[in-house]
Amino acid sequence: MAEIGIGIIGGGYMGKAHAVAMSAVGSIFDTPLRPRLEMVSASSPASAEGYRAAYGFARAAQDWQELVNDPRVEAIIIASPQNTHRAAAEAAFALGKPVFCEKPLGASLEDSRAMVAAAKASGCVNMIGFNYIRTPASQAARKMLADGVIGDITYFKGEHTEDFLADPKAPATWRTTGRANGTMGDLAPHMINAALALMGPITKVSAEIETVHKARPGGAVTNDDHGQMMCRFANGAMGHMYFSRIATGRKMGYAYEIHGTKGAIRFDQEDQNALWLYLMDEPEEMRGFRKILTGPAHPDYLPFCQGPGHGTGYQDQIIIEAKDFLTAIHSGRSVWPTFQDGLEVMQVVEAAWSAAQSGTWTEIPN
């Protein structure tokens, strides 16, 4: 069993989640590579030192450049703001180091394309952080769809809705400025990723995006509050998605419903350990959605718990990501979702913006 030195750029909300995951993943999944928390960087050396002491890193870096260039840092996790993703990833790939990057891939479509090009040129393992699709329930849903359990798919409805800015009196913050921090940059990528994972490629979109609360205490709001998008999938199915940070009452509204010729599936992240299945071949008097509780028979559940229905949580999704990243490094082959998958999400986001501005359907680049 070999050690691998991990460097995490960014020590905030997601930096902590990844540090905890890398501390736990070896014992939970018995990975052949065992992570060593080698170095952390943050917005200042003092902040990095605070994260080092709190999370158990060996060292704190002066900045991300020092972290990437350190020879004892053998794999990089980027959990810093989007405008830092491209430079950090390109520097790591130039040194032949594997990179895990939080979503969205880059601060722009141009950045995302450049990051994919750098990853391909380097041949390094690369991965993007879409954690919600990794719940045992959503992994089970993907398998059901692949196995044709609900027949030919006809319709997909998805949402990522939260209410952290539902109160118009909530003050302006960094979240209310900059396009990358708006709902289409922050929440939409997760559900678009889910749609692509569950349904396959999207060929065209029509969209509306707007700012509802244009001013808040402390300043103007310069990005979007919510957006909706009709889409057509390459498999012929229709789709609709809605994204919002002002959806009153929704805390983690990552939810989808999929209809097929033989049945339907629905899922809601607020009840992440349950999947709902409807099958048309049951007797009429027995028909209805039935609740399937996740358990050891579902993907990536058993390492956490032997009891069906006992459940997994948010942090466990990040641990599953860590397992996948380490597996990819050990095998030398990137695993889904890669930077290319992150780019495909960004292409849909950009197409939605284009469609909203033009008022017409917009094709997605192949």
C-alpha cells in the first residue's frame, strides 16, 4: 500500500470537505493509495496556517504556486474560486500531476476549453467534482436507466433549487456579483451534469434567465437569481430544468423525475437515501410509486454501513469522489466525470445564456 501526497488549494467549505474525505477514504474503501495531507493553500499564508492546524496538513503554503510546485505534493485538489481554476490546473498538468477540480470547471467557457486541452496534452488523470450524482440512489437510477427498467425514455424534469437568497432583505455578498457566482454558474451545473449522466447528450436548449431581486442591502445584484430551460436530448426525449437560489422553502432541491414507456423514476436530494420507482406492468390496483431505501446492494453504500435504510450523507459523497480520484491515479486512467464532462456542462450553460438573450432555440456544440 503506497502513500500519495495531497495538496488542496482552498481551505473553505469545500476545502474542508475534501480534507476530511482524504483523511477517511483509505479506511472506508481500503484504497491501494493512501492519501497524506501534505499541504494546503488559501487566500493568505495566515489563513492557510489556520486550515493546516485545523485539518491536519503537514504544511501550509504561501500561495497555490508553492503548493503545486512542491515535490511532496503529488496530486492536486482545486477547491478555490472559479477564477483560479485554469491557472492552477495548467501549472499542475505541466508538472505531470493529477488534478481534481471543483465545479464549474472554469470561470468561462474559454477557460474550460483551455483546461481540457491542457489535461489532454499532459495525459494526466483529471476529474471534476460533481458530488450529488454519486449518491447510491442516483447511481442506482443510472443503472436502472441503462438496463431499460422503465423502457424508452420520453421526458426528463430536473431542478436544483435552494432558498439561501430568497429573502430580498438578505445583504449583497460575493454571491450576488459576477456571472460565475449566479445561479447558472453555481447551481445549474449540478443538475445539467445529472441530466447528461442520466439521459445522455443535450442537442438544443431554449431558456429564460433573470434577476428577481436587483438590489440588496449593501449593493446592486449583478448576476442571476433563477433560470429555466427547455431542452431536447439526443435520444429524442424532451426535458425541462429549473434552477433557483430564491426558491422559498427549498434547502437542497436537487431533484429529478424521468418518464419512460414502462415506468418512471424520481429522486429528491432532500431525501437522498430513497429512490422512487413506478412500473406499469404491475396490476392496476397495485400501481403507484414505491419507495426504495438504499442499502448494501446499491453502489458505494456498503463501505459506509451494513444496514439497509441507515443512509449516507453529504460528506460521504465527497468520500466517494476521493475513492474514484485515487482509483484513477492508481490505474493511470481518468474516470467519469473528467474535465471533458465538465466542459460539456459548461457548453450547455453557455447555450442557455445565448438562448435567453436571443429568445430562440440554441444548438449545443457536438
